[in-house]
Amino acid sequence: MNLRRDVFQAIADPTRRAILLLVASQSMTAGAIAANFDTARPTVSKHLQILTECELLNQEQNGREIYYQLNAKKMKEVAEFIEPFRKIWDDRFNKLETIMKNYKPKK
Amino acid sequence: MGLKTKMHAEEGKQDLIITREFDLPVELVFKAHVDPELIVQWKTLPNTTAKILKFGGKKHGSYQMQSTDAQGKIVSSVSGVIHEFIPNQKMIRTFEVENAPIGVQLEIYDFERLTDNTSKLSMHVIYESGAIRDQLLKMPGASGYTMGMAHDRMQELMNKFK
Amino acid sequence: MEQKTKVNAEDGKQELMITREFDLPVEMLFKAHAEPELVEQWMSNPFATAKMLKFEGKKHGCYQGESTDANGNVVFRSNGMFHEFIPNRKITRTFEMENAPFGVQLEIYEFEKLTDNTSKLNMHVIFESVPLRDQLLQLPFAQGINMAHDRIQEILGKSK
């Protein structure tokens, strides 16, 4: 029985990806998160549950409210998360090298 | 005295935050930070005289300041660029001490109006590394207490303009 | 295949390092960063064309860049100042993406000669906070997933 939620499966959903981006810079309550979507509140709650189960989101109690925040550590455990970022720079540097190898100064 | 200024440096980080409330309208606190003739009167190292060689008080300006001792010898020289400049609200600049192995700092000044006659300054200073930040925190001149004394001087100086 | 470009982003830090060795003399590597026409060339890709609206390649100079898509729409603008500009050695600058929630970055580029024909670039990027760094680092991944997902949706839509 697979109790641990698969991280990649969790982020395959566009609403869940959007939730992760929302809370990336500041923790938010479920209500504040739901206000950003046209989706029904119970559906958003289900997304939050999935993200919490696979540990992409942490919960923190502040008074009577529960705040959701991004578990950046979990995000980084999956190295592929920064691969696209690395690839962007790799492509740029490959291009730089090619351009400058062919560079001839104008006299 | 000197204790009103608070410094918060979390362990393991490479930045720190300095905060201070002033009995001054926010406009005067901002002015004290961007008017060269005022800066040299309060933002000085102990036992030195400050001189501003250049201060472009605007977005994408740059600045250079020197401190000399009683004999006129140059003790320190600092310079940097101004990345953002929003009057009475925000100033973002780089800061570097010439010929010192402490690298460059990014400084974000937030000026906040509290009431007509009081305001709050928050300085977020980010260093090239946690090691450099920690090294600086150990030095006598860089402590929050020294910054606090400078802030006290600034409060007194700007009281005249109220 | 060996990864030539390395990204080092330590957990809980507000900085990242990008390093890369080049089959270029250090002077050529630096030149590619110091001349706007060259920067435009290697920063551009099929989806976004980079253009330097302003570029004062010197200490205390300022720069402003723009990126447009295939239809000529401005995708983003960036601006900043050169705090330091030492030929063939070092460029220190501020960087900010306009109208974006990523804050200001402090970037330190170090150019190192390895041999007469090889050199190394070390980019040290420092952010205002840890979450901002993480957000920027993971954005291309999120965008990539979005693009892949949209394509899948498109394909599924067509097959109905």
C-alpha cells in the first residue's frame, strides 16, 4: 500500500503548482490560498491535503489559524527542480562559447 | 542611549536587520540619509571627520565618502551605487570599504511613516557570506551600539529641522 | 554526458553559485560580458530575444535590458548598476527584474584565467531572502511543467 504521496504526481496538477508558487514567498492560510482560485473551497482543501501528505507543504499553527508554507527542502530533494534553471544557463554559456570562438574583431 | 537601535542577526544567515524608531517625521529621517552635508555630521566613524566626495542622490547614482583622522590621514574610504531611490520610502544601494577584505554589501533602507512626527527606519544589510557578516559583528566599530550612537546623533541633528 | 555548467544552491541559504569552464581565453570570456551587442547574442534564444536598451560597461555605470517574444511583445525588463567593473577579472552588479516579486539581487562575476586558451566563470548571486532565491530557482521547472501539461491537454483535446 503506497501511503507516501509521490511528489511528481502531486505537482503534475496545475492548481497544485500554482499553490506552491503562491506560498513560495510567504505562508498563507487555506482561506487566503483558496481566494486566488475559481475552484470550489473543498477542492482546494483536497489539493492542500495532497501537497501536505507528500511534504511539499508544511503546516504551522498561528493562533486559531493554520498557515501553509512551502517546504523548500523537500523541493530541493528532487534535483530535477533546479535542472531547468541550470539548463537555461548551460544553453546560454554554450552559445557564448560558440560566438566568442568565432569572434573576429572589426579592424 | 544607543540602545534604541535594535540589531537582529539570525545565526547561520548572511544578512542582518537594524531597526530604529525616531521622533522625527519620515521626511527628515530620509533627508538625513541623502543630503551629503547632513550625512557627514552624523554618519561618521568614532574620532574621524567624514567628507563626501560624490553623492548622486537619485536612482542609478553613485557615492563616495572618506573618513580622515585628526592628523588628516585617510582612515577609510567607502563607495557604492544607488540601485533604487524612492524619496521618503526606500533606498537600495551597494556599499564597499576600499582595501578591506570584507567584500561588497547590499543595503536596503526602508523608511516608514508612523505618525506625523514619528517614523521607523529598517536597514536590511546583506553580505557576501555568513563568515564575513560574523567577522564584522565581532569588530567594535560595526556593532549595533555604534550604529545606535550614530542614530542618536542623527536624531539630535534633525531635531533642529522640526 | 558531463554537466559543464554547475549550479550550487545550498539548503537554507539566500545565495547561489553558477560555475562554468570555457574553451576561451579569459579576455574573450570577459568581452562577451562587457559588450552589449555580444551579451544580446548569447542571452537570446528562440523564445526570447534579449536587447540592451542601455549599457554603461564601467564602474558605477548602469544598464537596462529587455526581452521580447517572437511577436515582439516585451516579456520582461531588467535594470541595475555596475558596482565594480575590472576588465578580465570581475564584474559586481545589482540586478532587478522590473514588475516582478523577486527583489534585488547582488551578482558577483569572477573571471579566472586557467590557461592561455581556457578560463572559468564564477557567478555568485545573492538574494534578499531564502524564499526569493528558491522561488527563482524553481520557476523554470514550474514553467516547464506548465508547458508540458498544456501540450498534453492540447493533444488530449484533439483526440476527443
